[in-house]
Amino acid sequence: MQVTEIIWSETEKRVADQAFKRANERETATLITHICQKATEIKEVGDLWRLHDLLSARRHQMDGKYDYRFSVLIFVFAELMKEGWLGVDDLAGLEPDKLAKITALARM
């Protein structure tokens, strides 16, 4: 299956949308918890700027990672599985060949 030839059914599009949102919510919640903890450690202006830099870097990473174009979604889901933000159960409803490709890429 070529990536450019991947066709998503309406059911798969709904599954993909839910999985994409779920992963983003999980990662965002974890980031918020981390940032709240870091904010309590601010003692001087340098700490504040380090927190700013951390937030800027994480925003850049997440903006690049969460790409909801169907042409790249297989790779996005594989990366999210590799990082632990998605599990196979989150993708239940995708065609077996798509799921196999995602899980294989996640193991790389």
C-alpha cells in the first residue's frame, strides 16, 4: 500500500479524528502538569525565561507532530504510538492493513 494511495472511509475518518484528538489531549494534559510543576520552581528571572523556552520548544514540537493531513496520518499515528500517546485500542475501526502499517512503523 503506497501512502499516496491510502483511502480513508468515513468510519475510518471518524476513528482517526477521535484518536488524533485523544492523543493531543493526553499529551497536552501531561504537558500542563509538567509546566505547573516547573512554574512552582521559579525563583529568579532566569527560571522564568527557561520555562518560556521550554514552552516555545514544546509548542514547536507539538505543532509539527500533530499534522492531520490524511496523506501523513499513518506516520503521525505511528509516532504517537511510539511515544505512548496512542494505543492500538485507540485505532480500533481502522482497516487491518492501515493498523498493521501503523504498528510496524511504531516499532521502528
